[in-house]
Amino acid sequence: MPDWFNTRKLAAAQARLQTQDEQLRVAEVIFHTTQAIMVTDARARIQRVNAAFCQLMGYGEEEVLGKTPKLFRSNHHDQAFYAAMLDSIGRTGQWAGEIWGRRKSGEVFPKWMTITSVREGDGQVSHMVASYTDLSQQKRAQEEIHRLAFYDVLTGLANRALLHEMLREAGRQAAEHQHHAALLLLDWDDFRSLNDSLGLPQGDALLRLLGERIGACLDGGTASLARPGGDEFAIVLHTACKHREQAAALAEATGQRILQALGQPCQIGGTDYQGSASMGIVLFADQAQQPEALLKQAELAMYQAKQTNRGSLHFFDSQLELAITERMRTERELRAGIAADELRLHYQPQVALHGGLLSVLGAEALVRWQHPERGLLAPGHFIALAEETGLIVPLGSWVLRAACLQLAAWKGRALFSDLVLAVNVSAAQFLQPGFTQEVLDLLTRTGAPPDRLKLELTESLLVQDADAVIATMRALQTHGIQFSLDDFGTGYSSLAYLKRLPLQQLKIDQSFVRDIETDANDAAIARSITALARGLGLAVIAEGVETAAQRDLLAAMGCASFQGYHYSRPLPLADFEAWCLRQTGAAA
């Protein structure tokens, strides 16, 4: 054999040895990385592990050599899982995936494992190399993200996002099993006052306590609890009953149990505290309605409970939704109507009877709304809504401004210059900061005579802040503005405050006038009010006078001023002025 052939063989062998040596060095470097590595033989007997593996699993190298990886099994996976793993290694030479392992301490943890088979020149598997990556921290981060995304931080309860999923699942189950589920939504009554008086930390403490009390009332297997936000809590009854009536009864019983538990006294920040919650309930039997729609319906029912009787519950029904929808539409339209100058003043005459002759004292300015689609609307269609929504303040400002403009217009007309205009002022408007200056500025801008403006107040004002009311009245009275106490006898009626009020007039409410001919109690009240006014040096006027007999009875009691349909209904300006002209020298 030629020498050159032996030399070539030697060179090839040296090259192979050099390659193997390089591969061994690379393998050794890899083996000493921070990633956990385990090497087994073809029979899955552990031959070698690196330091990172020992640190991860808690074993010393001598404790695992000769053992099989079954030592690390968590029992979280079945035989099918391992069969699929071996099948992949047999077909492709590798497997990779998430798997739960067990440390020496017994702790079970998630890891990402990659297994690669090492084959000899003849294709037979000689070794298996597995590398591990600990996923514990990643899992904890994922769980924290999930917790923040779906759970309320303060109470640990499900938040609004998870509540949506609960409602979808409850709807799916209800449709599948043909039963009714229920959503109960409750809101703590006057939670803001608690925060203002005791502070935000105590408010948070109350919310945590409420969550605990509600949870104690529920069957965890069939009910879920969430805090969608603020001081609201939501309960989903997943399995109610097949019949709607039975489901309603179950939901009501659950709701009453919860409200009763929440109404029990408690200690908040060392302070004795007792409050109440109001609840709305809606039933559903499928997934036809989206979670937000269900929550809206429950919320509508809840606010109905608050308006009717705080601390109670109310079921949602379609008529309620229609009523609320109409109310919201009316509120939007009224707000726009005030801005668009759609309000109108009508005038109901106020008259006096002297020696059988009638004299016109003035009128009460009564607001109407010229709705662009529904026509002229009386106050009964919108005043209560305005009071509930706060629109009564801008509405009242419009009425006051329009009345002052009209007084200014009458000032130059001899037949109308002595008329007094009575304007109703709500408690919300009267107690507004700057109300006194607003009135004085109006009088200055319009040129209206102050002594021809009479503000009609109700007794409810006195309940809120009597001293502030009296101070405002006195400030305005110094400029000549008059005051009348409207609806006297129907509300607060404190004689102690009455004698302090700078009034010019008491007004007998129409509820006492309506049956004055047949009800002795009404007649006695009207007589007493008249006598009281006389004793205090005040004028008295009766409203709601509809018949001559009512007028005569009131006149016999000493009441000589009247307002009501017996004389005239509220009239538009032109009709009112024409009516006044016809009364010159008229008999009563």
C-alpha cells in the first residue's frame, strides 16, 4: 500500500478526532450553561446532569444518576400524554412542550422541556438530551396579569370584565338546560356620605366587609359574586328554575337575604355604622341579551328601588325600561329646549275682592314647554324630572329672567304697571351660591321694578338650611322684593321659623280648598291659616278656587285674595292682558 495512502488515512483520522474534540468542547460548554440539562442512555437511565439541573430540581448529581426521569413526574399528566411524547421522539427525534415537574421538596412547578435523541452511525439511539426552562415566574406573571384583568384589587372579587364572562356562561347554561338565570345588582345607599364623613380608607373597609357578607349568603356552586365598580356588587344565579315565577321567587329570596345581612350594624374604623343597599333584579333564559344590556336593565331596576324605598329590591320589566328610556329622552330634550328658548310663560290671575268688586293684584307666572313635536306641555310633564336631574336651576333662571322682562315691559303701561308677578323658586335654585346677586343683576339689566316681583317659596326650603334661607330673603327684601310662602300647611309648618321669615303673604294650598265645602278638617285648616296670617300681619291668598261657593266660604273666614279656575286658567300673555282689561270695574 503506497505511503501516500496511509498518510491520507492518517490525516482523515486526525481530522475526525479534531472534529470530535471540538464537538466535545462545545458540548461541555453547553452543558455548563445556566439552562438545566439532563442526559440519559437509550434505556432512559440518567447518566449526567449539570449544575443548573441540580439547582432547579433540588437534587445532588449522585441522587439522580442511574435513575429514570420518572423520579420527577408530577402526576399532572396521564399516560396518553407520555405516549404522545415518545411517539414524537421516535418519529422526529425530538419533543418540546410545557410539562409539570416535581422538585425534591415535593413542589410541583411548570417547565418548558425540550428532548432530543442522539443516534449512532448505524441510526440507533444512544442517548437522550433534555433541557429544562423553569416557567414558574412566567406563570406567576401571567396569573398576576389575569388577576389584574379580571379581579377587583380591593375585594379580590371578579371585576366587570369577568362578570361579563359569567353572564355569558350563565346565559349559555340557561339556554342549554332550559332554565332561568338571574342577575342581582346592588348599590350601597349614600356611600358618598360615608366617604366624606369617615374618609376613603373606611369606605374601602366597608366595601370589603360588604363583599364578605354577600359571599356568606351565597351558594358558591350556583352563584357568582362580582364587584363591577364603585359601591356596586353583582350576583349571578347560574341555576335558578325552569319556571320564570319560581326563578323570580328564588332570586327575591336571595336578594332579601343579602339586603338583610347588609343592613346589620357594623364597626368601621372604630365607629358604629349601619346603612342599607338597594337592589335591582333581572331574569334571563338565554344569550340573546349582551352582558351590558343585562347590567343596564338591573341598574334601572336598582334605581327604581332607590326612588321607591331605599333598602329594598325591584325587578326589571319592559315597562320600566320604556319609562326610563322615555325619561332619559325627555331629559335630553328639556336640556336642549331650555337652551333653545322653547319655554313659555303663562299667567294665572291673582285677584282681590273688596266691597263686591274685583281687582286684579297680579298673576302667578307658570312655565310651559313648547315642545317642537309634542306641542305645549304643562309643568306636570317635566317639572318633577327637572327637579330630579338638576335642570330645575337653569329652568328657574329662565322663568325668573322672563318674569323680570315682562315686569319691565308693563312698567311703561299704566293699566299693568301695578301688577305683581309671583314666581316659584325651587329650593335648589334658591340655595345656589350667588342667587341673591343673580336676582339683583336681573332687575338691573331688565329694569324691572323690584317691588313688583314676588318670589314664592315652599316650606321644604326651611328643612334644608333655614338660617341661610332667612338671610337670603332679608338681603332681597331690602331691595323691595316680596315673598310668599307657597303650599302652606302641607309641609314643615314650623311656627318658630314662620315668625322669623320676612314674608308678606301666606298661600292656602289648593288641597285644603278643594273639599272645603264638605270636609270640616279642610275648612278648619283654612280658617286657622287665615287667622294665623292676620295675627302675624301677613296677607293671605287661596289657590285652587274653582267655585263661587269656595270663594264665599274663604271670604267669610277673612281671606280676600284668590287664584283659581273660578276666575281664570293660566293664560298666554296676550290673553291674560285682554282678561285684565275686561275686569275693570267687574263684580266678583
